[in-house]
Amino acid sequence: MSNSWKWIFVFCTAFALLIVVLASQPVHYTTSVFADPPKTNEIDQQFSGSHPPPGSSGNATPSISLPPADISQDEQPPIPTARETQGVATIAVCPQIINVTSSDSFAINVTITNVTELYCYDIRLRYDNATISATEINMGDFLPKDSWFIRKEISQAKGTVWVAVCSPLGSKVGVSGNGTLATIRFEAISKGNCGLEFYYTLLIRSGTSDIPHNRVSGYVSCNICEHETAAYLNAPAYIKPGYSCLISGTVANRGLHDEKDVALQLLVDGEVVNSTTVDSLTIGSLANLTYLFAPTQEGVRSWEMRVQPVPNEEYTENNLASSSIRVRTQLRVPQDYPTIQEAIADAVAGETVAVASGTYYEHLGIDRPLTIIGESCNNTIIDGGGDNRAVIVIHADNVSLAGFTIRNGGNGIFLDHSNGTVITNNVVADTMDAVFVQFSHNNTITFNTIEDNDGGIFISGSSDNMINHNVFINNSEQAWTMDSHNAWDNGLEGNYWSNYNGGDSNGDGIGDTPYIIDQDNQDNYPLIRKQFG
């Protein structure tokens, strides 16, 4: 293993071990990173009295008292309050009180206030899995966009969410102030009340010291009403002018009675484009409105699905569903945006960012499914400026990155918890590690030139990726994997390896013997020539 591989491996392992070690302290309520969360009364007991639990450093994170689980739905639940220490950082669920009906989806932000030099965080939240279901975790905007996930896990069986994030590889200074650490999306699945309760939290400074902090958890009340209709809207976030898509609005009867004469409207920019009245909407049934949307001009179009409240319907917040559709051909850099990262920040899922030739001194964090295309592979350059941070970090699914020279950084391209991504037609040179793939699956890495790096490609905890038709030239360590099993050829052709020593007895351009990476990974059809047929 080259020195650069060792640096990356030791860095990642050190932070993972740090979290494991600190997680074993009693103040954090768990004896193992895989331990089940304790019961609420166990947490309350640990924080009874004025002294921290034995074995802690005195940086105990105060818990909260949640409303009782059997609170009547007619009672207004009290707002959770924390036993806060003034002037200390605070992690909080926002909003704290959430009222929904069955089948509603909702999102919470995990916010941080008054923190100094935050470098890494580990947050674990629990909930009643019979009442709500966690569906999605997204990194917040507090740490830089090219930060990376140490852990991103939902366990519906246990009713827990685990998100741990570290500042960009190679960065040395943490972030201070206020912001959002993570956004978590849930769906209500049955009637009930439950807490969104932090059962373990850890904040780490740049010097790897624990940051004392308060905690404020949240509370969800999910009801099933006697008379309840809900509106839903299925619309894309983005469409190109000249293309068409079907907009679908839906009404669902979520109440306990059949309903009659339910009025529906589908609107764009405040104008009704389709409407109907449903004669009978039985319990649990659905009705739809559709409209074929075929825009010809760029802009933002606002859509709404409206359901007229039925008699005796008290909860009407979900009788309106709304969405905006961005009509745009592409986002252009630098014509429309001076930097690639600014274009990424303004793009919506599915859009294309087109980058003109030039040199861009940036570190990119890609957190949504986008197509990012450089005008010319040799002349569209993303330069990391020579520091040890990754030049590009991708922690979204279904990203396409093509047409760039990526150089002069720690990692060239870092796939972090990314699935279904395509990396093609790029040059990665003069980095410590050209391509680093971590906890990412079913990606395609093809037709890239990976040259003159300390490490060519490093894959950890990732499988079912296709790596073929790439050129690996003069990298100190061409490829290295850990706990991974991937395809390095398509059954006919693999990659070109500058240090391949096999022959080509029949002159077909395919090596006679495989290029061995390790016992679980090998290129069965290594290419003799750099050019592909």
C-alpha cells in the first residue's frame, strides 16, 4: 500500500475508532456502536443529580423530558424543554412539535447553535417505529458541501436514525456558528404519539476533543380524524422546454367515513387547468386529476393540487399540495454562474450543469442527482489548489460526471454513499488518490484516464461497481480494495494497466492472463493498448 493509501486509511479509521471509543462512555448511553438505545427512564436516571455519570469527562449533554406516550389526542402536548447550560452549543430537532395525520410525510432539521470549530459529528435519533417511519437522510449545510459521511443509516426495525459526518478530508479547521447538520424525512404510518429523541450525540473539534453541548429533542403527534382528505401532487422538479410530462394530483380519504361530492382542482400559476367532483370517495380510496404539461419557455411554474374540505373536516393543512417545476435547458458555467459549486447549489434534481473550457480552482460537493459535463476533457480543468482535500465529493445517487481534468488535490473524485453514479471520460492526475469509492454500489467508472497519482483507485465497503475501459498509467498503487467485490471488465474487455506484465499471444489486444488486484478482484481481460476499440 502506498503512503497515500495509508494516510487515507489511517485517517478514516482513526475517526471511526474515535467515535467507537467515545460511544463506549456512559455519558453517551451506549456500550457499543451497535447497542440498542436504552429506555427513556434509563436516560433520565443517568442524568438525575447535579454530577455527570461516572467515567465521563464532565461534558454531559443534558437530555429532555418528553410528553407521556399515552397523552390524549385532545390534549395539547407540552413543548419539550432542555435543561440547557447557557453559552454552550445546542443540538435541536426543528420544529420541536409536529402534528400530522396518518400517511403524511414530514421532515425535520437537526440544527446546531453556538458551536465553535465543529469538525465532525455523530447524531443518533430514535422514534416509535409503530407510529412513524424514517425514509431519508440528507447532509445539512453547516459543514462544507464536500464533507463526507462516516455513517448514514436508517433502522426501521429498531426505530433509529444514525448520521455521522466529518469535514472534508485534508481540511484542518472546523466551522463555528449556527446551521443545519442534517435533514431527516419521515412518514406517519399509524395513530399515536412519539418522541424524536437523541439517544447519543457527539461533537468533535478540529483537535479531536469532545464539545460539551445541550440537546433539545422533538415530539410527533399522529392522529386519524373522523373526516380527513389529503392532497398529493406528483410532478418533476425539472423539465426542459419542448418536452412534456404528466402532472398528477391525488386525493386520498384518510378518515373513518366515506365521503361524497369531493371537489378537486389542479392549478398552474394560480390558474385552474383541470377540475372534477368525485361523487363517492370511500374509506382508504384515491381519486386522480392529471394534466399534460408541455412548456415552451424557460421559467419556474408553480403547481397546486387543492381538495375542498368535506363537511366536519377539522384538519385541513394537507388539503393543499404544491410544487414548483423549473423549466430550463441547462445551467451554464461561467455564463450563468461564476463557479461550478454555485451552479450545483442552484440546480434541482435531474438538471444538467454545463461547464465551459477553463480552469476552475474549486472543491465540489455534489449532494443531488445531477449531470455535470465539461466542454472538453483536456481543457475543462478542476484544480484542487494543492491542498489535501478531495477535489470532488459525490454523496448523492445517480450523478453523472464527464468531460473534466481533475487535478492537484487529496482525492480526485470521492464517491461517498453514492449509488448508480456514472464517472466517464475524465482525466485524473497529480492527486494523492485519484478515485476513492466508499460505501457506494452499482456505479460505473469507465473511459477515464488515471495517471501519475500516488494511488489510482481505492474501493472500500463497496460492491457491484463496474470499472472498465479505463487507463491506469504510472500510479504508485494502481488499485486497492477492502471488503469489496467489483467487476473490472465487461466480459470482453477490461482496463489498461501500465504495469501489466502479461503477454498477448494472439495479438487481439487482450492480455493472456488476468490483472490481479486481490483475491476478490481481478481484471480478466486487461487491455494491451491504451486506445479502445
